[in-house]
Amino acid sequence: MEELENYQDYIDQGVEWAVGILPNLITALITFFVGVWVIRIINKMVRRFFAKKDYDETLESFLQSFISIILKALVFVLVVTQLGVKTSSLVALVGAAGLAIGLALQGSLANFAGGVLILIFKPFKVGDFVSAQGVDGTVKEISIFNTKLSTFGNQIAIIPNGQLSNGNVINYNMEDTRRDKFDVGIGYGSNIKEAKEILLKICAENPNINTEPAPEVYVGELGDSSVNLTLRFWANNDVFWPAHFYVIEQTKLRFDAAGIEIPFPQRVMHKALED
């Protein structure tokens, strides 16, 4: 009999607890379903907003995910509060967990923040040729934590966004055209005027080299063993490298044909006289 009475007490206590928590549970469920419904509506509104704006796709995807996460976190807090959990306790728990996670993932958080800055300020975009952190390559992908560059050798360089956002980045495609600087030395006995005319003629014959601004040639330096000429010309980004390599090759061929010497280091060996 005593055992039955104990079981009955447990049952009564359980029923009393269920009846006491039932209103809060119902309210929490209603809050959850209403919150999910509101989140869906807001997400649709955000997608429609971005559809009307010409933003970067990566930025749009990130912002939509970020907004969704924030809204879900708010719904979670409201549901837990309805179940009787004190807000102060919840805030303290979240704060402690956030501190621990932040200390453990401070590098990842720095990369995350760097990715946000890159997506917002757009120092470069997918398809741009950049030089950053000692790597030259074409931007293949910009993610939240890192950026992938495709190098000349078709290797993929993965650079953390934290370093990119805090370091120097040279974007070669931000402007439509680029100026090239080509230095070549000629012998002191060579005709400077003829050499300059040859370089300008090479540029004039190449359709990839812009006529405006016009190519220019200067005597840049009187070196120890050569007169160093500096050629500067402009070309569009998509044909810059073909123009660059064309000028180098044609300079050697035409200087040789004109008898213009391109000095190079030489070492003379003298045989010692025998006694």
C-alpha cells in the first residue's frame, strides 16, 4: 500500500507540474511557429530587395544567411524565455559560451570579419588579377573565410581573408587599361635616336598597344656599361600580356637587325704565363 501511495504521489506531482508548465509550453510553441513564419516572410522580402539591386552575388548570399541566423537566434531566445528560463541566466550562459568560442576561434573570426570587409568594400572581385601576400593570380572565389587565387601555373592559392583585409593588395583590373614599363640597355656606341625610333615603331605596329596616351621612350639612366632606355605604353587589360611579350621579342630581333648592341655581363679569362 505504501508503494502505491508513493507512486500516486509521483503521478500527482507529475500531473501538477505538467498542468503548471502547459500554458508556457503552448505559448512557446505558438511563439516558435509564428517566429518561423515571420522569418520566412522577412527572408522573402530580403531576396526581393536584393533582386532589385545590382549587388555582388557572394555579398547577397552572405547577408541573407546572416539575417536569417540573427532572426532564428531571436526566436530561440523568445521560446526559451517562454519556457521559464530567466533572461539574465540565458544572457550569462550565451556570453560565457561566446567568450570561450571567441578565444578558441579568434583566427577564424578575424578571417570572417575580413571576408565581410572584402564583400562590402570590394577591393577586388571574382575575375580580377591581383597581387597579394606574395601571390599573383586571378581571383577565382571569395568565400567568408578565405579567397582563392588561380596562379599562372594553374595552382590554387588559398589566402585567409584576415590577411587580405589588413595587407596590401594590388588590383590590376580595377582600371580598364594598364601602363607597361620596359627597360632595355644599348651600348654607348649605339645610336640612341635610332633605338628610340625602333621602339616606337614596334608599338605603332602592334594593334594591342593604345595610341592614346601615346607610347614614350626616355633615356632612363647612363649605366656602367649601357645607356638604359625606358619604354612606356598603355594596353587594355585583356591584351596586356600579349603586348608586353611582343615588345620584348621584337626589341631583340630589330636591335640585332639594326646592329644595335644590347650589352650583357662578360668575363674575360687570362691564362697565366709560364716561366
